[in-house]
Amino acid sequence: MPRLSEVSPPRLSDVIAALENLWPAERAESWDAVGTVVGDPDQEVTRVLFAVDPVQEIVDEAVKLGADLLVTHHPLYLRGTTTVAATHFKGRAVHTLIKNDIALHVAHTNADTADPGVSDALAGALDLRVVRPLVPDPTDPSGRRGLGRICELDHPLPLKEFAAKAAERLPATAQGIRVAGDPEAVVRTVAVSGGSGDSLFDVVRAAGVDAFLTADLRHHPASEARAHSPLALLDAAHWATEWPWCELAAAQLDEISDREGWDLRVHVSRTVTDPWTAHAASTTLTDLGAPN
């Protein structure tokens, strides 16, 4: 532990180097847009805010907090741009950041496959024991990095109770948790993947797990997955499955700050940026019956 007299604010370049060590940009998918979006490498950093989405509401929160660095999971410009004019909401976010000397750094798919990464944080929020990656990273000799995680429950639960636990442990959203499967079926093993996960159905089925918890499940892939196996599905809000990573990432940076002797305060945004704001439940859930 450094002596108090040795504690000093790091430069942005120092903090970014630490973040790149946790989530190297070269491990991001080729289509992704990760790394530093705005920021002066020589500026001092005293406060960092972690969030899922780089939307104006989060940018304004960073301003109010007095943050020097905003770290988000989702990119601001995923598909590139030809303008940062403030006439568009993304350009307005850039203008706000620069005017207030706030840097923006993105860790997306490179954080998804990290060890620990987004799905580890999701598993931790649900008290699941991680066994291995769902889709291992072939470049990782330890076999710990990769997309998604295969997990076990310490105490098996009926699907309805596991779903209720997920709804309780994950951040509250209008969607909650949608469930497909026999509510009394026993869940012993679970595949989890933070964010959109229905492209992973083939590997999930091959893993032989009892349930798959992810987000953004679409009708046809979910229907086909149910038709092929007794796999139970739990569909949470995209934002809710990735928010636990913010707490994990903040704790990682906090540990680095203590080790390096940085005068750095790390915060996690609890602002809900899930785009859905309300849910009107059906009054009954019954078969419609065959037409006369």
C-alpha cells in the first residue's frame, strides 16, 4: 500500500493503459468499435464513471459527478460517422464530453470475452458457479477466456424459482424476465451470455445445460430452440444482463488504483438506460383455442 504522500492523480494515458491491459482492443470482434473515443492523454483523472450506454443522460451524470473519464460497455459510434455536429444526439454527447474535459473509453466485445468478463459478472449476480466458457477463445491457453459461461447452481431450483431469483438479482427493468419452459423443471446447469444471445443456441444445446439466460431472444430462434430440446429459456433485458459488468470493472480499476498509488475515485452509474419504460402484462395466459 503506497504512503499517503505518494498518492497522486494518474494521467488519462496511465488509466487507459490499465484498461487496455484488462480488455485488449485486439480481442474485440472485427466489426466492433472499442477504445478511446475522446480525451487528452495528458489530462489528470481523479474520477471515473462506469456505465453500459454512452447516452446523453449518462454523459450529463458524468458532468454532474465531476468525472474526468466515462467508461461504457456500448460504443458511441459502432458504425462510424462523418460528423460530430451537435445537431445529432451522438454529436451532442461528444460536444458535452469535450466541453467538460471528460474522456470516453469503450470496452465492448473485448470485455465480453475477458477473464473475468461480462458473463462472469452476470453469473456472479445470480450466485452461479462458473465452470467454463460457453465459446472458448482458441487463443487462450488457459481456456478461461471466451464468450458466455457454462455455470452450475450450488442448489438446484425449479425453473420458476430460478427465474424469480434472476428477476430479484438483476437490475429492475420494465421487461423483467421472460421464461420459456416447464416451470417445475429442475435447473442444475445454466448457460449465461450477457447481451444478445440467440446466435449461440447451437453451442448452448451442445453443452447440454438445463437453461439458457441471455437477452434479446427473437421469436423464431427461440421457437426452434424449444422445438429441438427441453432447454429452458430466460430472456432478460439487454441492459440488465450487462450492467453487473460495470460493478466488476469498477472493482478491477479500484484495485489497480490502490496498487499503483493513484488518487482515483471510481463510480458506477445506477441510471437505468434500458429503452423500455413500461410493461402491460396480459390479464390471462391461456390457449386461444382452435377456430370454429
